[in-house]
Amino acid sequence: MLLYWGTVEPSGQSKNVAAIRFASQVRIRSIRLFATGSKPFAQQPDIIANTQPYAFYLDVYFNAQPLKHPDAQQKPKASNALVSASLAYPGGDVEYSLDSGSEFSTRLMIIFGEFKCLSISIYGDLVSEMPSPTIEYDASSLPHVEVTTLPRLLDVSTSWDPKTLAESLLALIPDAPPLPLLCRLMFCLKPSNEDWDNPEFPYIYANLEGDSADFDLQQAIDIISRPIPDDANHENLQNFADKVVNGMGPTDEDQAYLLGKLLALSATQHPVLVRVLLDRLQLERIFTLGNLETSTLALLVDAAANADVAKQLNSDEFLQVLAIIQSEYDQEDGRRNQLAKQLVQRIVGWEILEDALSNTQADFGKAALTIKQLGSDENALGIFLTSMITNASLVDRLSENRVPPQPSTSLPPLWSGATSVSHDDFIAFYRAFVGVAATIAVYAWSDSVPVETCRERTLAILRFWQNVDGYRDIVDHLLLLRQMTFRLECMLPLDDDLPSQAGIDAEHILKNLAWQPESMLHSGFVEVMQAIRSPLTFITEEDVSTFQDVANRANDGLPSAVQVITAPPAETITRKSTLQFRVALAIFSRAHCGDQEAYRQDMIWEDGYYDLPAYLVDHLVRLSEDVHSQFTYTIPSHTPQELTAEIFFACEELSRLIRSLSLTHPLPSRLLFSITRAVANLFVCTDSADLAFTPGCGAWTAASRVRQACVDMVVTLVTPMDGDLRGESLVTVLRTLLRHAHTPGDHDVVHHVTQMVWLIDHVLTSAPSDTTFLMSLATDLRSFLWVLDTDNRVHILRRLVNLDNGITGVGEWLVLDILHRIQLVMQVLSGSHRDLDQEAFRHWQVASVLHFISDILQSSSSLSSWSISTFSGVNDCSCTLHLCLDALLDQGILYPDMIDIAFNLQPHVSALSTDLSSSIFRVLIRATAVASFRAFEAASAMLEHIPLPSAESGQAFREICEALQAVAGGLEKEQTRQKDVAESIFRFMKSITGANPEHDEITLSIKRASLEDLCQYVREHLPEANEELDSIRASLDTVNFGMPTAVLATAPKGVEMPLGRWEEILSRQIPTPKTPPQHGSSQSADMLGLVTVSPPNALIRSPEVKGLTKTYAANDFRQLRQTSSVRQNTSRLPSMHVDVGIIGHVAGSLLTVPQDFELGGALQTGTLPVAPLPAAGLTTVIPESAGLPPNPMLVDMTQVMPPFVRPP
């Protein structure tokens, strides 16, 4: 809402103060200032703004009036407080956003500044019209954020010629040089002061046609220190190369140095010059092991930034020389070794890079890393950029790749560990790098000339790119060059400078760079941050102080970094402390991964920081706790998204450093325990962050990188190393993860367990082939498997079975344990005391396990053959499954999964035990009774392997009769398998008579009409059996048919009940402690009886010694101690026989039980046996005093792993 529009001027005697008074209380949202001649309102073109001077600073003050709260009874007192804001107006039309809060309003706005007139519009809300707080919750959907594509002109990654934007910016500069010449002058061939003052500059070229008398390499170097025109005569270039070859002296160290310098200078010149020189020189004979000094290697590293030079140096003979230099490490001259390594990387990198331009299956990660290395140095960047612009071969290769029809929204993060990169992604990134580098070169030239229009527009584009994913990495990397940071520092306003848009953009760019820890690794940027002073236009005084402190620590180097790392973790995590810690990590990581790693680590150990990994782990635990607190059931305190992103980034950098240290310094168990728990919490939270944050934002990107770092960490910790037995580490990590699954804390239980499944699956995938470690994890594995839903339970079991490969039999043991648990559940269900809620919960547990058994038996499952062999070859599994199925059938329960289990095991009945085969037969018969012809056919196929119950068997025989009755009732509906059904009916009738040979007449409990229908059906579809059928029919009779007893139960998909009932069912019943009953006196006052008294002071406190103590009955002592008067002195030692301890309690409440998720609540009765589990019937008597192991969700990990105490 527009609150005010007008042109204000200083009033009265004051020359720099103006005031605006509103008619009522308002809340200001934004302020817009308009330049002279601007038309603020499109619908009223006659309104023209007038603002003078062109640029100035403003201080704005608002009178803050507190608002009355809806629940407050008294009106707040009037306030004379002023709220201030500073505005820098650089010219043009500018909008400033203000956040005045919801507790205050204003009626007065005071403007202070050196201005003559000011056209201003103010937007906000009238407080009186603001709606009152809504009492009822109004559900609304979150707004959909649409990601817009980049403007086609600014998206250089989708341009055929990525240097088009730079050339258009260069056109703003009068008499600008061509882009290749500009790149040479800004990055490689730095002009002297005399050249800058020369009127012909920048068109001052090298004279290749000089006198050839006494020509040597030094003279050639002096000549090509100036640029060669792009239209140079090729014949002149060849003649110059001939003079270089003729002017060479003996191949000693000096000649090698001069030739290296000549190559480094010619690498940025005309591409033909480089080729003719390389054609005439035999570099492998010049650069030998004895001639390659440190200075020569540094020049060759620069020269190898040119594709042609790198290709010429890529010979086996020269690479072997560099390998020898790398192997001969010299602590006094370690830079020679480092330069040899860089040269090899650049030579090989160019080969990979050229291949990636045309090969869709190239190594794009290494190619992108080569580009980053080429952009880390000004000289190398200039050589590389001119090669990409002037080298026809490279230009043609790039142009062969297609251009996307639409602009992109971002670039793939090739420098941030992108795992999946396509050829199109790499080409887009490559084009973007060339385009950004060319634009930065134009900015450097516009700043040197200078041309304000071009410089301001170029800086605005760089600031825009700094806010785009993918482009940000390229811009930040190139702006950290010493030349660029110095130019940005010069753009900062001084005390007397008026604000400018270019200066504001420079502040934005520097601030964004300062929040990146990698920036503090560059000495040029550190010097800029140390020299920065407030006040500034955009960077606040607090930020200035933060950046200066961090820069000072970065300047101190490794000792200061180690001091930060070894300091205790901060209680409150702020952006400043996080940045300081990340910079310390970056400095230490560079030292740890550098070429002088061994030397630097020795220095650290000598300084007494031998326990550095423990400090790193402490910081990781602290950061993980902070992250975990942001994704809980409880409402966390507000944390800025920028801080969350930086904490995630700190976790990622810290975990990768710990991972790197663990490769050379194995960590003790106590640290492994802490690391694993911290990584597990981070892994859970990263998935929550994926849903909480917008894809592509900083926090979302950081969480994605942390997630991959967590996986890399646990895989590294459990991967065996040469010369180190990692069995103990694997067991520690896996046991910690298995137990941590039971301790979600304030996090969502289902989500926590699911994420633990993913992490444990990664660990099992990387586990060694020797699976004996699984034996020590059997108890934890069974507890973990019990709390999983069916799908994850099947997945983990499949992983364990494939990993074990039958060595330890852990898969069979786990299946047996699950069956025994259900066996105990069935004992509870068969009890006389029924609780409907608990019964529903137990039925749900039974149905879930049956679904699990059905899944692993499915023919489509990879566990099918293994599970069938388990139930046929492991007697305990077969027996326990038989008991469970029979118990369910005896209670009249038939779940669909029971039928699926029977169908999957029926084809293998010959390999199964007799008891299990009988149970399967009963299930199929019961399924037939509920109208399943398929079950009837499967049951008839089993008659060859199992005996049919006789007529005297009672219930079993009646179930067969019910099945026959059901089949007879459905014969009219069966139209596809008539002959198969007829064979099954005939087989059953024949088996009935065969099972009762002593009976002349067998009575069936079915209707007579149904029996006749069955016989008639067999006669029609199986005529060859008519004669035998008549004989069978003569021995069969019927009785009155009763109602069928078989009912197909619906498997429960979930259980709903009040939260209090869940706590009662899942919590352990703790018996009330009481004083044990008194028995006859075992101690007397004689000396022989007192000999056995322990402890010795019990002599004077024995119950037999009258007058010295008192005997308490039952809970008298406990009740007596409740009064304050008797707490002072009881004239006796603390009771040694009264139980006053607390066994435990449920730490949290479970809100819901989702579908197909099983909780690990302990059963009220029964004891879980330990492997090997014996086969036991459901009638096994369980002692009343037996109890279960503690609920795994209540395990105190501090009792499992002792706390770590750092040595002094």
C-alpha cells in the first residue's frame, strides 16, 4: 500500500533535515527513491521525480510507538524512542526494504542528509486496518516457488560463443583492444609504466624482424615480452623460431631456464608461434634431470597452461624425469617436488580436458578439476583463456557440441563433488568458465582505464552470477586472484566518497567471499580483510570485526588453526564462531593434504597436540547436536538459514578431515563410538533438511553434501586397511548404528529407523568377505530386525544372507528368533486374561511376521531358494513355523499370508518335515473352505506325501469335509480347470477310503446332494475313473451338515489406541520393591556365630543384639523414612536388604504406530531364548519369574561405552 509520495526538501533553517508526518499509525515496509527525470507511476506519466544531488547518504529516523497487544488490558505508554536506518543512494531508482516488526508502528519519519530535494515513495500498512490475530487455525497450502531461468544474454553456458557477453561489455569502452590482446595484457604480459603512458598503448607490439646478429635466448625473451599482433605474418614467426634455435647455447641449467621462460611467454602469444617453436625444439633433450631447477619447473608449469605445450611435454621420457624428481623429496627445497607434481597434473589434465570436449564417456570430474587448477593463477588463467579464444582446434571442438534450446536455471556443481555429470553438463560448465573469465578480464581493463559505465555494469553482472548455483563457484574462484581482490578493495568507499552502485556491488561481492573459508587461504584476500575499515555502505561494523578477526587468525597460519581446533566447542554456535572454525579446518586440511604432510604433522605432534582427532570428534559431536535440535518434535528456536547452511558445511568439512586422518591414524573405539553416533544423527537430519528447504538453496545443498560425507565416513571406518585389522572397528561402528536405531530421541521414530536402515545397508555393502564379525553382533541384529517394517526387514535380511553366504548362518538364526518371538506372542494370545487393546497389538505383530515370512518365500524374491532351504533343512525353523501355524489354526485364525506361505512351501513338501507338511496341509484345507480352488488342488497334490487324517481324528477330518462342501458349492463357477478339479476331488475321495481301510462305510459331514454333485462332476470330466469312483461312492455316507468353522481373517494394517494405552502396553512392568520376609535367626550372640557376620560393623547392629537397633516389617522402614523428623538419624546404617533403587522408566512416548511398522516392545510374559533356539511346543511352561531382556529402546549407551577422558 502506498503510504506517501512526494518530493521533500530541507525545511526551515536546517539545510539537511526533512520530516514526513503520517495521518495515522503506519507500519513501513519499503522506501523508494527516484532519480531526476524518472517517472515513478506508469499510469501517471506527467509525474516526474526530482532528486538532487546525484548521490548521497541518508540517515532515516522513525518514531517507534508500541502497539497494544490483543490480550493486554492497558494501553501501552507513549514512547519517544527513535529507530534509525542508514541509506546509501548511488543514483537511479532504488528500493530499500525495511522490517519494522509487528510490535511497533510510527507516525513520524525524519530524513537527515546532504540533499537539496528528494523524490520519495513509502509503502506499508495502516495499523488500524490490519486484521486482528486469527484465533482459529486456517489451513493453507505453502506457496509454490518457481525457479526462473537465467536471461539468455547472461547465461553464457548456453551460448555458441561464450565470449559474446564480454565483447559486448568491451564495446562500452572507447577504442578498446581486441579481447585476446586484453587478456594477454591483464594476466600475462603485464605492461610497464612507460607502456601505460605511451600514446600508442595498448597497440604496442613486439618487433620480430630485428637484427639477428648476436641473437640469443635473452634477446628473444625481451622481444616477445610484448604482445604479437593476431594478424602477424607466419613467415616472420617461422624466421623468429629459426633465430631462437640458432641462438641457443649448450644445454646447461641457464639455457634450460631461459628456454622455459621463452616458452612461458610464447604460450600466451599467437598460437602459430608456439607451434613453430615446438616443432624446432627437442624439449626432452633440453629439460633433463640435471637441468630442471625449481625456477625452471615454475616456468614450465606456466607454459603447460597452453594446450600445445602440454601436448609436447607429454612424453614418456619427460614424465619419467618428473617422476624421479617427485620421489626425491628434499625437505629444504620441497617446492621443487611440488612443482614437478603440478606439472604432471597439468600435462595429464590437458589430455583429459581435450578428450572431455568430444568424448561423452570421459572423466568429467578430473577435467573440471584441471579447469580449476588453470584458474588458480593469473598467468596460467591468461594463457588458458587466450588458448581457448585463439586456438582454432579447441574452438572447433567446442562448437561441435550442441547448445541447449532454453536457458538454464543453474550450473551443475562440478567443483563441489557432483556425483553424476553428463557430457552436456560439462560442456555447459566449460562454456560458463570461459565466459566468466573473459568478463572478469573486461572488468580488469575497465578498472585500469578506467571507464565507469563498463566497470559498473560488469560488476553488476559478476554480483548477479555470484547468486546463481554453479556460476557462484566460478566467480568466487576467479575473483580470489590477487589482482581481483586488490581491485575490489579499491572500489570500497573512502570517508569523503559518495555512494556508487559499483562500490555497493563490490561490497556485496567481498562480503560473500569473506563468508567462504577457502577465501582466507589466499594471502591477497587476507590482506584486504585486515585492511578493511568501517563504516561501509553495505558491510556492517559487526561483519567488519568478524572478518578482521578471522583474517588475523588465518594470517597466523597453522599454529592458530590448531589452537582453534583444540579449544572446547562453543556452547552457542554463531556465524562468527562457525566461520572461524571452518577457516581453521581449511588451513589444517591444506597442511594435512599438502606435499609437506609428514613434516607438518611431526610439527603438530611435537607441539603436544597428539590428541587432535579427539578434539575434532568433540567438535563434530557438538555440531551434530545443534543440527539434531533443529529437526525434532519440539519447536526449535529460530535459526537463520544461512547459519544452518554453514553448520552443515562445517560438518561436511570436519567429517572429511576426520576421514582423511583415519586412513593413516586408526581411531580408538571410544572415538569410533562418538563419531558413529554423530554421523548417524547428521544422516537422519539431512533427509529432514531435504524436505524442509527449497531445492537448490544453500542449506539444501549443504545437507546433500553432508549426507554423502556421512556415507563416505562410515564406509571408510569399516573398510580394511593394509597392515591394520579393521575387524574391531567394523564391529564397533555396526554395533553403534544398530543400537542407535533404538534411540531416536526427539526425532520421528519411523523416520529415524528408516534412515538407520539406509546407513547400515551402506556399511554391510562395504563389509569384508570374512563374516565372522556377525557372530558378535547377533543380539544387536535381532533387536534391530525386530523394530523394522516388513520391507526393510526383508532387505536387511537379504543383505545379511548374501554377505554371510552360509558361513555363520546368521540369517537362519534371525528368522528362527523372529519365529520364537511370535511363538511367545501366541502364548499371550492363548491366555485366559484378555486385554482387547493388547490383543489387537499382538495380532498385528503376528500378521506382520507372517507377511515377512511370505515375502521371503515369494518366488520373485532373491531369498526364495534360501528361505525354502532354511525351512526344509533347519529343524528348529521348521518346527517353530509348524507350531505357530497350528496355534493360529487352533484359534480359528487364517490370514491371507498364511495361505501364501502354504502355496510357496507346497511344491517342496517332499523336503519338509512331516509336522510342517501337516500344518501346510491344514492351511490349504482351511483356505479351501473359504472358496479357494487353487488351495484345494495344492492340498490334493500333497496327499502323495502326507497321510490323510482318519475319520476318528475329529476336527481335522471335519475340516476336510468342510473343504469338500465348499468345493461342491463352487463347481458351477469353475469353468477353466474342470479336469484338474475333478482329479483333485477323486484323489481326495480315494485317500479318504484309503485312510480308513477298517471301515466298510465312512460318514462325511456334508450334504448328500453335495456328495452327489462331486461324484457327478468327476464322472463328467474324468470318465476313465468312473468304475473306481462307483466303488468309492458305495463306501461313503453323509450326516447332517453343520455350519462351517473356517473364516478368513483380515490382516491388521495398523493399531489405533490412546497414547496412554500405548505406554502401558510397551512399557515394562516393574514390580514394587518390598522388604523380604524375616526368617529364623541365623546369627547369635555367641562368638562362633559372629564370625560369619559381614561387614564387621554389623556386629553391633545385628537384630539379635537387643537395644541397639529395631527390626522393621514389610515397608515400615520405607514409610518411616518419608517423614523429615526421622531422616536426621535412624541409629542404623542404610538398609542393605530394602530395595530402594529405580529400575527404569520409559524416556519418551510414542505418538502413533504407522502401517507395517513394528515396535520393539517387550512382551509381558515369556523369555526369549538365546541361539541356538530349541524347538518347543506352545504348551511349554514358562516360569513366572522369567523376564525379558531390557527394551532395546531404553539401552543406556554410556554403560556400553565408557566416557572418554582426554589425557592432561
